[in-house]
Amino acid sequence: MNQFILESALSGKLLEMLLLSTALLLAASVASLCAYRASAAVRHLIWSLAIAGCLLLPILTLVLPDGMTSSLQSGLVISPGTGDQVVPRTSQAADDSGSNSASGTTPGLAVEGTQQRSGERPPLSSVLVEIMTWVWVAGSLLLGGKLLHTIRRINRDASRARPVEDPVWLKTAQQVEETAGLSPGGLRLRRTDRKHSPMVTGLLKPVVLLPLDADQWNEEQRLQVLQHEAAHLRRGDGLTQFLAGMITALYWLNPLVFLAYRQMLIQRERACDDQVLCAGADPTCYAHHLLGMAKNLEGPALDLKLEVAMARRSEMSGRLMAILDTHRNRRSPGPMAWTTSVLTTLVLAVGLAMITPVSQAAPTPSSLDHRSDTVYSAGHPTGKDAEDWSLTEIREAIDLANGIIEQGVADSDVDAMLQPYSSSMVLLAMGGARAEGLRGMREAFNVMVENYRALEIETLEVERITDEVVYEIGRYRYYRGKEPRSLSGRYLSIWHWESGHWRVFRDISNF
Amino acid sequence: MRKLLTIGWILLLSMVMVSGPGSANAEDSGVLSRAHGRMADALKQGDADALASCYTQDASLSFPLRPDIQGRAEIKRQMSYVIGLGIRSFHIIEDDIFVGADVAIQGGTCIFYNETGQEINRSRFYTVWHRVDGRWLIYRDFVV
């Protein structure tokens, strides 16, 4: 059962995360469209932050106070005091009376052979959600695993590549290091024995992998290639791409995250092209060189998913147009653009995490522990002490309370249902299920109103124990709308006189 | 010594008053101890009649997923079944006790053991007791 709770909570979280990430990525799409005059580096920043924001969302839902972000997770109610005791989400098997469980009693005590009904199973929607959860987990693990496997493969390829010792290349590298602001030796060159696009690989100690035919490039081409790769190194694109890849693996159920990932890669390459052009490269020559490299690619000689490759055929057309566009903004984002983008993402992520429960009218943490009892209180004459109440009058108060609870179920009004309950209420139900306090009762009632549309309560006995304590025994029946299925059983409630009102203080019920 | 006893009594009284309606106190718990003792003896001896006599004539037992058991005759049959399961002793962990002049309610967990002291089962319960002719008998028993 606890596994089911976990899965349900996980499913609720999954749905919540999908919705929140969709909203965030849509906002990034709008921002990117609005920034059509901005440089590729700015648009890359927008998409990178949006993907990073997706990772921030689940963290925010954990960091923000309880109740603000948990409304989609109400699969089951976990009692506040005891982590291992739960109120089942549904009691659909409750009308399966006549269990064949081995049970018996001793005086005052009972022996229940089976605490849990063997036929109990979650509803179809829960099963589907559970399946979806496992599909999601499996997909994330698969993609995440593939990503890690790719890293290993690229590292292996990089370690097999020979360090470049050609003085011509080393001289150009030194020149680029100086102009790009890299530390001496920061541009580490290695050559593979295959034809591929020049690329940066490695997260902590990135290297530039040059293809087999790199020596055929002229001096200008060598300079442009190294300027492009130096731009990747300076921007930390390898690490950004790895993190974005992991987040994409986590959110793989959301197609928008793949779109964002792709846009991030496209804008990243264009941003690096812009830096080459800003360094003085001739756009036409650079475009021609890029096109030549793309034509000579042998296909996926190396896995192109994690390395930062300079030339890709699929995006070449738009990229060449961007290179040849002389009016294009090619500036890197300044401190103001960075600050604005980061703050906007943060505000948006926090706002989304907080808007979710508001849109679902979820109660705030403080309101979970309180209830308005104006209707119920109105039935209590003021200035009367507990001992002044006759049993008949107490019975009338109980009838009033039960009527309020019945109406509350009919109206799906949990606040109304809570009116007669004590703040120190403890509810015990079959199988060790337990709810404590108004918060626990609210959660239990939320589950009830989700599953049932009507309730009938019939009081069978009321007896006074002391002046301030009364017990009530009765029958109840919950109805699922027009369906014949229902949940019925007996209950024993203990009522206690609290601040001028009779309140339900203990409730034990059977199916 | 007398002062100490007075202070102790005041402290005890304060604790009882402060301890709200739900908490069990030693005085109330003791009220039912003799009745529990009778039940324990009857169970140990495997005496269904004696066990059933710990209930009022109109007592009823309520269990999950089963019809209520009502009256001493049905209760006796149930007790025979319990004895047949090998249950010979029990221990009660009390959570709540409310004691009036002739009515009491006790709530808690009951743990059942077989002859070798092995735990067979544990259940949460609330029990309504009636005092009949000076003896506390079970009137209603709710188990979950």
C-alpha cells in the first residue's frame, strides 16, 4: 500500500512538473520570439535558462511551504503523526461485505486475521497513472543512461586521439587563446583519424578534436575553426549541453523540452559563429568553409549528441543565412541582459510553482488547520455549560452536525464538513488508516468528496459518559453519484465539549 | 512528609486536569483493570462462557467487512473461535480512556499472543463499557 502511495504521489508530481515545465518553456518561446532582434547569444541564454528553470521547478515545489504545491499529489493522505499509516484514496471494495478473512474476538478486543482486503485494488485511473509513472521513470533512466554512456564513449575517443604537435596549429592556437581571453594552454588540440566536424568535448578538461583532414585547411580556416571552438570553451557550452541533456532526459515526456534543447543548440552555434565574425572573419569565406566541412562529413563518426560540434548538416541553411546577414546583432549578452534573464527565470519559476495550487484553490498551510463553523455554532445556545445540556439536546446538536457533514459531501464542501470536528480529532479507519487534526480530516474528506457524491448518516445511539464526553454510534453510507456502488459501515464517535461546543474528538469506523 | 504528600497530590491533580480529555490517566485506567483481569483469566483457560460473560447481554462487536456480532450467544460462539485459533493472552496499549459513573470508553491497541507468547495479531479498538451490578462489562466493541 505504501508503494502505491509513493507511486501516486510521484504521479501527481510528474503531472505537476509536466504542466509547470510546459508553462515555463512556452514563456521561453514567447521571450525568444520577442527577442528576434537580439543576438543568438541572448536567445541561447533564454533557452538555457528555461531548461535550467525546468530543473528548478521540482526543487521549488519542495522548498516552498507544504500545501502550496501539493494539491496535485493528493493521491493518498498520509497522517501527520505516523508516516506508515494512511487513509486509502478510495474504498471501492468497501461494499464487498462478507469477507472470508479469519477473524474473531476476545472480550473487548478483536482478532482480525487479515488487516487488508485481498481484493483491494486502486481505480483504473490510478493504475494508468501508475503505469505512466513507471514509463516516465524508465524513459528518464534510459535517456540518462544513454547520455552517460555517450560521455564515456566520447571520453574514450578523445583519449585515443593524438595530441596535435604541429607548430602551425600550436601557433594559431596560442594566437586564439590570447584574443579569446583563454588561459595559456586552454585550447588543447587533439586529432582523430576520422572525418568529422571539429568539436569540443569533455566536461572538466575540454579538448578540441580535429578531424583527419584538418591539415588541408588554410591558415584562415584554421583560425576560424579555433576561434569558433575557443568561443565554446569560453562560454562553457560543453557543461551547459550536458546539464541540458540530463534535464531533457528527466522531462522527456514533454515534447517542448526537446524543442527547447534543439533551439538551445542552434542558437549556441550561431553565437559562436558571431564571435568568429566579430573577431574579423569574412562572412562569405567563413560560410564557404562551414559548408565545405558539412559536405565532407562522413556521417555520425562520433556521437554528435554530447560533443559541441561546429558543423551540422541539419541546421546549415539557417546558419549560413545568419552568417551572411550583415545587419544581424552579434553582441554577447552584457551584465544587464544576464541579470534580467536570470531574475525573470527565477521569478517565473517561483511564480509558476506558487500559481499551481492557487488555480486549484488549494488551502494554505494555516487554513488546513482551521475551519469556519458558523452554521454549526449557530445551533449551540450561548451561555450554556456542558452539564446544562440534556441528552436530547446533545442528540439534536449531533443531528445538526451530521446534517452539515451530509450536505458538505453533497456540495463537495470540505470546509463545511469540518465544522463539528475538534482540532485534536483522531480518525481511525480500517486497516490502520488514520487521520489526525483538522488538517488530516481535511485531507481524508478531500479523498471522500473526490470519490463520493452523497452521504447518509444515521445515529443509532447516544450516551453520556461524563458531563463533557458523549459517545455516538451510528451507520453511514457513502454513494458514488448515480452508481449503485457505495461505501457503508458503522462508526463510533466520541464527542467532547470544547469552548461552548460539542466537537467530534475521536472517530472509529468500519466498512 | 505530610507536606511532600500534599505537594505530590497537588501535582498529580494538576497533571490530571491539564491532561485533556483524550489522555489516559492511571486512575481511569485502573477502573477497568479488574475486568481485563477476568478476561485474561478466561482466555488463558480457554473458557468461552467466561469470556462471553464479560459482555452485557445486549453487547455487540463490530469488525471490518463483517456483520456485527450481537448478543451473548453469538459472542460466545465467536469466543470459541478465538480460543480455537490458539490465542491465550493479550496485552493492551491504552491511548484513550473516559470514565463516567456507569459508562466508560477505552481506546487503544490490543496485541494477541498464543500459548508460546508469540504475537498472533494486533488491532486498534474502541470499547464502550457499562457498569452492571458493580461489574464493568463490554457493551460495544469497535475494531479496525
